[in-house]
Amino acid sequence: MTNHQNTSPSSSSSETRIEASDAKTGVVSSLLKGLPTLLVLAAMGGGWMLMHYINSGGSSVKEDVEVTEAGAPSDTLVLPEGKINAAKFESVAAQAQNVQHVHTVPGRLRYDQTKHVDVKAPMDGILAELVVTPGDHVESGDLIAVLRSPEIGQARAEILKRQKERDIAQQVLQRELTLAKNLKEVSAMLDQGQSVDVIEAAFSNRALGAYRQEILSAYSKMRLADELIANIRPLVASGSVSGRTVREREGERQLAETSFRTARDQASFAIEQSKMKAEADVSEADRQLNLAWQSLETLLGYREDKNTVNLSNQEALSRLEVRAPFGGSVEAQGFANNERVMRGDSLVVLANTDSLSVEASIRESDWSAVALQPGTEISVLVPALDDRVFTAKVRYFGREVQADTNSVPLVARIENSEGLLRPGMFVRVTVPIGEAREALSIKPESVLQHENEQFVFVDMNNGAFKRVGVSTGQASDDWVEVTEGLSPGQLVVTHGAFLLKSELLLQGEGD
């Protein structure tokens, strides 16, 4: 017992190591036995952690996006590149422009009164032929109708009478001119002392009228007296003839010379008087003929060609041709062939619509428009032609204020070369009011409205567009004045602005 109790320390230590070794071996053995179970648990735990990480990561991204969108301003849109390319946005910088206040008033298209007439019968008669029908186009001077009128026949007969009178007066004048010429030549031969036989031979076939006898007879007597004196002078010296006889012959010769000179003077005076009277008669005949033509043309309403007019028979005398005063279209006719018409009856209505009149009323609120000068351009919108806009020029403003509307009429001229406009069409007339001035302006299509608020979209570049509220002033077809909200140079979206408005409204619904 004692020996057992007195066992050495080395022996006790060895036993302890053996027990520990046995225990370690047991643990390892237990671990080896549970290894498959541990591996399965580890795989399950790893999968759970991976799924948790993915879910937590996705939530984090979503939260980041929500935070980003929540942090962005509600009036700013950021569009992806694809949408921007598809929309093809266009922007125009806000800039200073001349802005003219305008006002639009209702109006009507009317005929140009200078080119819309009733072609009336100038006198009573029978409508022998109506050449045109409604819808026909005629040129200025074209034949419209033919009437038979006794009054026209009388007027043409008066012309024939006056023509005959003028022809007679012209013949008389021509004769007086011939007599004056021949008498002047006779006087020259008389001054040369030519004999009566020589003068008679030279003018045997030429007209001298009564002056032949008066002048040549006096000249013959004077020549005879000269011969008698010449014959008795030698006899005076021989005493065969008394001096008294010579003095008598000389007295007779002086009387003959006086008669000759008197006849020449009277002939010269008479021929000048006759020539002047003949010229006056021709002038009077011309005046009467012109008056007859004027009377006829007044009845006809147009000028006839005096060289080609036919006055040969009664039918031609009474023929009255009615011609177009200007080029245009026949709008209506009042009579048929062979009907009796009275003076002033409308045969046809002729109109030229190459240009029309625009008539509108300017009221007190637009009174400054009355100061517009003739020729000022105004805009005319025609609803019947898909709101097409034409340009017209102011002709005049009425002077009298209409009591029932308290307005004055505006009349403008509008060209209708295309033939699209028709009298009676309703139009909207835009007239400038006041003076034009320079103001910050943008394009009209840039201005949008929502819930009674006006706004535009400013291009911030890089796909960002900002909604900016604006206040507008005067507007024209091309520009709108901006009184508040923008600065010069800011790019304002024009094309695509409505798309941005839709995107902004959708974003608001999503929020």
C-alpha cells in the first residue's frame, strides 16, 4: 500500500498524457463524423448571406435613385438622350425685337367699286344681240351687246351732214387759195408790163374768177390810153392835134390807171377776205363735226374709230355696240335677245376681281389705328381658306363716325391674282395700334399655359429643361413680348415645347 501511495511523479505525468491523448483522439473522431453536416450548414448560410446582400444592394440603389429624384427641382426635366434625339427640340434665344401692338377686327371682302359696274343701255332701243353670258371673261373694249336705236341713227346722220358741210367749206377754201395764188402771179406780170394777150394766154386754163374781167379790163383801158397818147404826141408838134386833145387823152389815161389800181386793190382785199371767210367756215364745220361726234360718243359710251365706222346704210346708222369698259367677268345679265330696253336698263353686271376691297369697322378702343397712312400693310386672315393670311394695303378711313356702331369704316385693297378670294367672304383684319417699340421677345409657340399660368421651357443644356413662369405683353405673328421671367440670351424651346409640358405633367402625376 505504501509503495502504491509512494508512486513517482514521472509515472503520474505519463498517465495524464495518455488520457489527454485519448481525449483529443475522441474529439477529432467526433469532428470527422459531423463534417458533412457542417459543410451543408455552411453552404446554406453562404447562400442566405448572398441573397441578403443582393436584396440589400438593390434596395440601396433604388433608395439612391429615389433620393436623387426627390432632390431634383420639380420644375426641371432631365430627359435621356434617346428622347432628346427623337423629339428634335429647337430653341431660340430671347432677344430684343420691335413689337407692334395689333388688334384684330371682323371684316368682309367686297367688290372694288371702280371695277364693278352695271353696263347699262345708253338709250332706248331693241337688244339685237347679247354676245356674252354670265361667267364669260371679257377684255377691255370687247363687244358685249348690240342695240338698234333710232336716236343713234339720227346722231350718225347728223355726222354725215356735218361731214358734207365740212367738205364744201374745204372746197371753197381751196378755191380761194387757188385764186389768191393766181392773182398774185397776175399782179407780177402786170407789174412787168406784159400785154393783155400774153397774160390771157398764160391764164387761159387757170382760175381767176371775177377778178379776170375786173383787173384785165382796167389794165386794157390803161394800156389803150397809153397808146393813144403815144400816137398823138408827134401830131401836136405839127399842129394837127391841139394841145387840148392831148390833155384830154392824158386825163383819160389817168382815169384808166386809177381804175386799174382800184381794181387791183379791191381784188387783193376781196381775195383775202374770201380766203379768211373760207378758213373760218372750215373751222366752224370742223367744230360742228366734232360736236356731232361727241354727241354720238356720249350716247354710245365709247369712242368709235372715225376711219373705219360704217355709215353706209340705215342699219349701220342705227347700230349701237355696247363694249366692256374694262377687263373682267360677266356676273349677271338682265335681258335676252330682241327685248326692248330703256335708257339706263342694266344689260350685264361686269366685275374685275383681280383686286378686292376689305371693309372693317374701327371702334373707339382702336382709335389710334385711324392715323394709319394710305398704303400701310395690314394682315387679313380668311377662315374659309384654312386661316390663310393675305396682305392688304390701306386705301382710306371714313370721315364720318357711324352713330349705330360708333366706328369709322376702314377700306383696304387686297390683291386676288390667284382668284381664291370672293366678295362677301368673312375675314379677320389685323391692324397695328400705336407706335412700334423694342422689347425682349420670344417666339409665340414657346409660350405654354396650364391652370391659368403662362410658362416656357429654358434649355439648360445636357438634356435638362427648366420650366420658367413668364408674363407677356404685346404680341404679333412672329414675336411675343416678355415683360417678366426671362433674361436676354436665354435659350427658350420652340419646337417640342408641348412635349416637355406633357412630360412635366406626367412627372407630377407620378409624384
